Amino acid sequence: MAVALKLEKMISEQAVADIEHWRKKYPVERKRPPILAALHIIQKENNNSLNEPLMQALADYLDVPHIAVYEVATFYSMYHTKPVGKTVISVCTNLSCMLCGSKNIVTHLEKRLNIRLGETTEDGAFTLKEVECMAACGGAPMLEVKEEFHENLTTEKVDHILAELGVDEDE
Ligand code: FES
């Protein structure tokens, strides 16, 4: 059986201190609330993504069942449980967005970035991620990038967003 690595050996001292900061905000018996913040801290340290050993080490560190960490990491689209590019473009394809044309938006993004949904550009700059409803249905179709929501998307708006991200027209 593989020996689980200790979180302290896998992330920086500062990151451990930041997780401790969050842990101390809650009563000792409330072990799960710091999971959200801790995953953010770990993801930031690990090239914008999480992996199984890190999630297991975090669960051991917080003394919670491993599944408690997996549930959070896989529920929220802001966590990436697979390696991703430097910038993740999250496109909602759930019902409202689908009815309002997310398929066209996805097709346009795929063409512009020359990747399929779920893939990362060759230079590691962008990942195109399909996400579930992000609670912005009133502005469907929508996407999120760099923690900013862009709503009522059209292909022209997508081009504008890509230009702001430094993607040239001929890429
Ligand atoms: S269905 Fe896309 S934000 Fe709700």
C-alpha cells in the first residue's frame, strides 16, 4: 500500500500557514468549512489544478474523510481536478445557456482557439472547460474567465473577450 504524503511536504510553508489561518476561524469540531479555502490555496500553488495525492493529503491534514474533499473539488467548477492551461475559459452549456445558443458560442471558441471543449491549447495558455449552471441564467449564454462573468454572449462578444486575453484574430 502506498504511503500517503503529508501536505506539509507537498506545498509551501506559506500555503500551510494560509490554510491554518482558515482552519483557526472555525471551532475545532467544525472540520469541513476550511476545505473550500484550502483547495483554492493548494490549486494556486499547483499550477492552477488539483490532483489526487494533494486532495488526499488535504483530507488527512484537516482530519476529514477523503470523500469530503473530493465532493467539494468536483462540485465547484472553479476547481480543476485535471491539469489545465494558464487561463481557463469556462462555458456554461446547461439548459438556459443551451436554449440561448451556447452551442454556437462553444463552436466559435473551439474554432478560435483551435481546440475542442475540455482541451488545452498546445502552448498551455488556454483551457476550454464545459461547466454546469453558474447561476447567471438571466444572462444566458454566458462564460466565466479570470473570475469574471460575461453574459448575453454573441460571437462578436467572444471575439472581444479573446482580444482582451491576447488572442489574435488569426490564431
Ligand atoms: S444555465 Fe447557464 S448560467 Fe444557468
